[in-house]
Amino acid sequence: MAAYSKKLRTIAIFGSSVYNPVKARDLDILIIVDKLLDVKEKTDLEIEILNNLKDFQAKTPIDIIVLDE
């Protein structure tokens, strides 16, 4: 996140059981930063975070959602 000069505001981690307890299989990570310039920056940040979590993701599928204030 420092490479993007973003200030982290919130991280919320929850399982897909929030949506459907019977089919819970993945982990959702909601990340809120101070400001995103555009959709490309949002997507690039999501991809970078997923790449950093790739060892963990091999065991548990992860969905990353980045939003700004």
C-alpha cells in the first residue's frame, strides 16, 4: 500500500458464510483506503494484495475488495 501512497483506514475480514452458511468456502477481505484515483488503481491494488497472499490463497480462496472513503 505504501507504493501507492495510500493510508489504510479499515480492514474487515469475513467468510462467505455471511452470505450463504451452507456453501462457505472462501475468505473476503474488505480494505478501505483514504482515496483511489480511478478503477485501474483499485484493480492494481487488489491484484498486488492477492499476489502477496498467494501462499495463503493456495489453501483458501480469497476475494479482495478495495474501496475508498
